[in-house]
Amino acid sequence: MEKNRINLKETKVIKNLEQILGKSIPVVDKVEDILFGIKRDSETITELGLYNCGLTTFPESLGQLESLQCLDLELNKLMTLPESFSQLKSLQRLYLNENKLTTLPDSFSQLKSLQILTLGDNKLMTLPDSITKLKSLQVLGLHKNMLMTLPDSLGNLKSLQKLDLYNNKLTTLPESILNLSNLKYLRIGNNKLNSKAKNILEKLYNNGVKVSN
């Protein structure tokens, strides 16, 4: 009975979304291949692709998709994300490249299962400290933003393996970045790093991190 209730709830969310978009959303095998569609696992929706759909706001009802593991919102026109985003407790992969995001909600810290987060080509000037509470995060893409600083607590992302900071406005790096013991790849070209930051990069390189422009 509970399973049927959840299925009806998710069906209602998708129908509402289709009304917003003005078109039906197909069922697909894998969202990351098709970019637009939904993937179902038994009675629940596990993947949702809304690539290039012209979305200017994040539909609040999507927070009800509690089993969602993958969400692709790339190439839309989102400026903010609502606090209700934090309801997506099962989310593992979140793609937000090429939007117009200027800030992220503090509630991001509640996405405990998140492993991949891409935020490239937005308008972010700062990151909330709460983002460094994503203990499962392995990939963080922040290229082509307007970041001037990074959180001092960045080193708390102990699972992080890949960090892309290309083409921002960074002059410094937090020393805690040296605590990213699993970091394998850092792209950081097209910033204006000071000598202290360059020394940190050298230490990362000596620790076996591939540092790329």
C-alpha cells in the first residue's frame, strides 16, 4: 500500500512537470545518455533528465522524488535553488552546468549521498560552508564561475577525487585543500593565484595530485 501511495505521488509530480514544460517526458534506460527523460526502478523514479528545458525556477514538487539518484538540470536558466532541494536524500549525481546560479542554499549539506556535483558555467561568487559537509562527494565541478574564494573548510571533503576550478577569479587557496587525501586531479588554470597559492599547488603536486591548467 505504501509503495502504491509513493508511486501515485511521483506520477503526480511528473504530470505537473509535463504541464510546466508543455511536453511529455519519456521513459529512458539511462538519463546520462539521453539527457531528457525519466528512469524508473520498480515503482519509483530514480533518474530525471531535464537538459535544456528552459527552466527558470526549480519546481518545488521535485523535492517529493525521494528515491531520485540522478538529476540532470544542465543548460537551463536557474538562478537559485529552493531549500526544498534538501529533500532529495537519495541523490548521488547532480548536474547543474550552464545555468545562471548565483548562490547555493545552505540545505545542500543535507544531500548526504551526493557523489558527483557539477556547477560549471554559472555565476557563483562564493560557496556556502555547508557544501563541505558532503562527505560522499567525489567529483566537484566549478569551472567558469566567478569564485573569488573557497571555504576554509574545503579540506573536509575527504572523499573528493576530482576538483575543477578552471576559469574563476581565485587569488588564494585554503590551506585545508592539502587535507584532501583522496584528491587525484585538480584543474585550476585561468585564475590569478598569488605566490602562497602556487606553493600550495606545488605541495599538492608533490603529494601525487595531477595539477592541470
